[in-house]
Amino acid sequence: MIYKACHCFCFTNKHKDSFLSHQIARKRAEEMERRKRILNAKVRTIGVDKETLDAQVAMKEESDAFEKELTRAYLMHRCIYSCLQI
């Protein structure tokens, strides 16, 4: 019985060691891939794309201006309509 418990414990350690070695190998491969991407100056981009951000800001300002104009037109229409009903 003691041998069986020891055998199970040893099997668990072997399984655990195998699992850990697999995890370590996977992490090493991920790190190597990450290093390839980071150290490759042709692929790497640092910072933000200012042109895209400027375009997004312009679109947002245009959308806000349109919404403001739409609200103003609605309020004027409502005011005129309410004046005609009296």
C-alpha cells in the first residue's frame, strides 16, 4: 500500500514536470515570437496613428455639428407649430 501511494505520487510529479516543461517551452516560443515582432523595425510601430485620430476627431465634430443643427431645426419647428395652434 505504501508503494502504491508512492507510485501515484511519483506519477503525479512526472505528470506535473511534463506539464511544467510544456508550459515553459510554450512561454519560450511566445517570447521568441514577441521578440521577433518587437525587434523588427519594419513591422513595429510605436505610438499612435495621428492621422487616424485626427480623422476620428473631425468626424465627431461633424457629427456633433449636425446633431446641434438638427436639434435647432426641431426646436424652431416646434416653436412655429405651437404658435400656429394658439
